[in-house]
Amino acid sequence: MNNKNTSIFTFKTILKWIMAIVAVLVGIFLFVFVYYAFSAPTVSQENLQSGGSSTIVDSTGKQIASLGDNKRNYVTIDKVPQQMEDAVVSIEDKNFYNEPLGIDPVRIVKSAVNNITKGTLQGGSTLTQQLVKLTVFSTDTKDQTFKRKMQEAWLAMRISQKFSKQQILEFYMNKVYLNNGIYGVETGAKYYYGKTLKQLSLPQMALLAGLPNAPSNYDPYTHPTEAKQRRDLVIRAMYANNKITKAQAEDAINTPISDGLEPYKKVTNSNNTKRIIADPYIKEAITEVKKKGFDPYRDNLKITVNMDYDAQKRLYNIVNSSNYVQFPDSKMQVGATIVDPNNGKVVAMIGGRNLGDIQFGLNRAVQTSRSNGSTMKPILDYAPAIEYLNWSTYHQLEDTEYTYAGTNIQLKDWDEQYEGQMSMREALVNSRNIPAVRTLSAVGLSKAKGFASNLGINLSENGLSVGIGGEVSSLQGASAYAAFSNGGTYYKPYYVSKIETADGLTHNYSKSGTRAMKKSTAYMITDMLKGVPSSYATYANISGLHQAGKTGTTNYDSNVLASNPALSGTAKDSWYNGYTKNYSISVWTGYDAPNQNGISSTYQSVAGKIYKAEMSYLASQSDSNPNWKKPNSVVSMMIKNNGSETPVVASPSSSPSTYTKELFVKGHAPSNPYKSSDYSTSSASSSSSNQVTTNRRSSSTSESNDDEDETNSTGNTETGTGTNSNSQTTNENNNSSGTTNNNSTDNNGNSSSNNSSNNTGNTGNTGGTTGGNNDSNGSSTSTPDSGSSGGNTSGATTNSGTSSDNQ
């Protein structure tokens, strides 16, 4: 008896403890629920009835686009067929009409348990909760927290108290996103079937009811198989919910997904001028937003992008009017990107010319299907040589006859001439191909590709010809050159700086840079590239502005020329990459059908002129014009300009015309008994100054150039080529030499190694290369164009790469 009483007592005690624990847990849950409920956003009837959309603003907060607005035909619930209501309720929430509170407590408990035990939230919200999410919450998984779930439940309860089931269903059916810029079932009926809701068949209604779950995945145009599977799931749910008969279900399932489907048409808003101007940028920004887990078409977001809209508008006007740059015709295309070198922010982007109001078309600024020509040389050839081999800007290179290892393919420049021995500075500024390829061979292809990878450029090409051109986009080019600008740090480019959700959450984004090269490498490359706009591609020069740049051009291979002789003497692509300490710009020009149209020599300077027009505008908007400061790891010396393999320091008594200012990596410079102040101020390094004025700064202004008190006149670029930099002349409308059109080019317009000043106008053709075109007779030749070019066949690309990789 005692044992029995003891057992009863023990059971009652345990039960009391369990009940107490449950009561405490329920109390805690209710306390948390109430606490979160008070912090929930407010929801009005206006919010519930409005169409889902997101707003995009630029870096100053100026609105540039709104996604999803003005695309909806609102329909009241009395105009919605009963079968459409049944389809939506059956697939989304079959207990909808039996949920007086608008929530399913069982689901909420399961969600709480999952959140506590597994750190994840379970789906299956009621239709009312889904309406709440579409109105005030984001779909980003990071935001689907326990707190959010509690607030969802609270707001669903409030909505259920305030509105009838029919009103809630009306709000939901007008708010859902159905892909292709379409919101609401009535708008969806007209877009997909050209009918009103009342005119739709059962399978057509089922398709619309199934789309909101994953609009892009169930799009009948792009994913017909998945769309049919989802539609059939809706039909089966209707049958299981006793809304249709078995015969109706079978007949609907057997109906092709294309039945009654209208031809695909793109939804545009041609009245949104800002949207048109910024379209390519917005396209990339939306992609970035989606990668972060948001749906900009359903989440009612405020998206802040890194765009400077005024800079974007100016770039748009430059390429779409004749007020700034003259284009040969309306077919010539442009892809251009501007990034901030100091943080990776994409400032502006152009994806093409004459695009009209087409939304999200081909974005030529990010495509990677065209060779970047000689703009590759600093990235893959010369910067790695400085980084890994400690070469100086004076390092002597041979522009002599060269055959790719393992082949009989000769590499030549546009003039089919060899200029003999020259410094690395001369080779880069004058964009000679053979010295560039020899440099890549000395570094080793594998090591050089690793260097390029650190700059966001992963090259698939194998072979030394990639050193004079590979597949790189303007986005990649601008970002890679930005690392030269900022002293060697690579920032991955990005578009979105902030996302604010409808419920008040703010997500901020930024990029951390990674060291891609030594400061000495970045500075020495920049110092050499200053010579390109000042003495080579003078059409891109902006007087008074501290800037550096590189041209690039690619030509056609012999097979293309044989099929279309009219392309002879033209270029396939023309590039210009230029930068200051504030901006890095990469511009590509060419044709979408390059085998039908080529760029004549007269218009191969267009890329550089676009750069100049845009950079001039950017410079005029800022009082900042900083020059690059030489790091302590770089030594500057006056070197005798006598072609000696070993650099010889010039004495201060030497004539300025006999020496040149060159840079060395600290620890790898010759012994120097002199100071820079010992030399004449009219030294060769300052003889090439371009006296052109700008509204920003006079070219006579000077400022400190480095840590060692060297000064450089503003607008004066050190080319390091002695008096040669002064002797070069250019004529953008003429094409020198008359040499032939071939599979690779380096058109220079530079004076020869004996300092001749007889350059007859190639500057109009920006330098470039073609990275590997196969000439059927195994030889590689070039057409004239200023800048540089490449001349290698794809065979040489493959065959020569392995043997030279370890050299």
C-alpha cells in the first residue's frame, strides 16, 4: 500500500514538474511572441493592395529605377473565377478558409523546434503569412529568423481580424510575381494567354496558380518541362481538395503546356529614361542582389548601388550621340566599365550603343569573348617581370626576329620591321609585340597566369601568344588596372552597397582588397604607362591630369580575310584602358558581327576618345588630382641612354639628351654616387611635357612625386625614352605604312630605335593584339594600327606555351 501511494505521489510530482516546465516554456514563448509582435512593422490596406516592387537608387540616393511598378492590372475578387480561387488555395494553403487566426499553430511550433534544434526554419506558411511576406518581408534566407516568423504570425493574425478571407485572397492574387515583370493573376492572364481570367481554361489557371512558388524556374517559355510539372501538381492538389473531378484533372494534365500560350514578348517601360540609361548596370546589380539571397521582384527592397548616375548619364551620352566622339556607323558597339580603384565599386557601365528601350539585353561590358589586345601586356608580361624578376624600366629587350618555340610561326609587328634593342619602358609604351612575348617567356607562362589570376583574370589560353591578347572583359580590365592605380591591391568589383528590406532591416556590403603585387611593381608599371597618353596615344591625353593608360587592338586571321577580303586593313577589336588615382576605365569597341564589319584605321582611336571624354568629365567634377607617390621600394636614377645591357649612371655634367630617368626595384639598382638634384631640370625625363590646358589644373603646376623629394611637373609624363618621346608624331586619320593585313598586329606609330621622328600617323589606331589566329601557311603577319597587336596562331598558342613555361 505504501509502495502504491509512493508511486502515485511520484507520478503526480513528475506530472506537476512537467506541467510547470511546459507552463514556463509557454510563458517564455508568449513573452517572446509579444515582444517580437510589438517590434513588427505596420501593415496598411494600401501596403496590401500595392504591387510588389523594389527601388534602386544610386550612391547619392537618387532613384534610378523601380522594378515591377506599372505592370499590374488589379482585379477585384468578384471578378476572379471560382476555379482560379480553388487553384490558388489548393496549392498554397488548403486549410485557408478554416484558419480563423490566419496561422497554423502546428507549423509555428514545428518552426520553433527546428530553429532551436537545427538552426533552420521550416516552410509551409499559410496563405495569409505569404501575403505578409510579399508585403513587408524579404525572401532572403538570412532574414528568415525565428523573430521574423513570430512577426509574420502576429501580422497574419492582425490581417485576419481586419479583413475577410475574400479580401485577403484578393490582395494575394494581385500581389504575386509571375516572372517576366508581371504582377498579379489578371495581368498574368493577359500576358501569357492574351485573355482575361474568366476566359482561361483549367490548365491555364493552374499554370498561373503554380508560378508564384518559383517564377523563373516555372516560366513556360524558358522551362516548359518544369512548368508542366508544377502546373500538374496544382491540378492534382485541386483534385485532392475535391475542387475538380478526376476526369477534369486527367484532361487538364494531358493538355500541352503550350496550349494557348502567347508568343514570348519582353515587357519594357520606354518612358523610364533613367532606367534606359542605366539598364546594363541595373542588370548586373539585380544579378548580384539575387546572389545575396533576395528576390528584387518580390521583396519590396530599397537597393543602393555604387553608381554615380551623373557619370553613367555622361557615358551614355558619349556613346549614343555625336557630340563627343565620332563613330563610323550605328553598328559599331561599345562596352565600357568605370571602377573606383580604392574600393572596387563599379561607378558606371555601358553595355552597348543604340539599344533603345530594350531591357537586360547583351551587356558587352562584361562579356569575355573578345581578345583584349595589348592591354594584356602590363598584366601578363611586364608587371610579372618586375614582380618576380626585379626588372627595371631600363631592362633591355630584343625586338628581333622571333619564332614561337616548337613551331615555324614567326611573330611580327605591324610594320614587319625589327627595332633591335630597347628598354622595357620603350617596348611597353610603343607596344612592340616581340619584346612582350620574350618577357612572358622569361617570366614563365604558369607564373604569369597566376599573377593575372590575382587581378581577377583567369586565362584558359595556353601559349605565349596570350601575352599579347586574351579573353578579358572591360569589367575585368578596369578592375585589374585599378590595382596598378592604388599601389597593388585588387578589389573584386561590385555593384550593390546596401539593401534595405520592407521590415526595416539593413544589409551593408563592401569588399576587402587583397595584395596582388608589390607597391614597387604597381608604381613602375604606372610610371611607364604615363607615357602612352602623353607621347603615343595622344588622342587620349588630358592635359594637366595625372593619368596612365594602354591601347589594344586585335586583327583578323588569314582564314577570315580569305573569306571576306573587305576586312583587309581593318581591326577586329580596339581597346583603351586608362586610369587616374580616382578612376579606372576600360573601353572596348568593335562589331557584334566582326566577320562582316571591321574597324578602319581612322576609327581605331574611338575607344581612347571615349575614355578621354568620360575621364575629362569625371576630372572636372572633382578638385582632386593626385599624382602617384614613389614608394621607398623604388629607386629612380638617371641612366645613360646608350643601349648598354648593364645600366650606367649618367653624370650630372652629361647632356640631358644622353640620359633617361629610369626606375629600379630597391636592392637591384646600380650604385649611384649622384642625387637627383644634381641634374639639370631640363632633363630628358621632362622634355616630353604636353602643354595642353584643362579647366582643372594648369600644366605648370607641380607637386611631390615620391618619397625622395623628386618632383614632376603636372601634365608631364616620364617616358624614359630620352628625346625619342618628343620626336614622335601622330595623325589619327592616317594609317602608316601600308603593310598587309594579317592575323596579328602591333601598330605602333612609334619612332625607331635610332630615335627617328618619322612616325606617319598610327596613333589613330589604338594598340592591340590578336591572341592567336591560325594562318594556314604557318606565318604570322600584321596590319598597321597604333598600339600593339599580337600575331600568333592558335596552334602557336598551344605549342609554344609548354616549352616556354619554365623559361
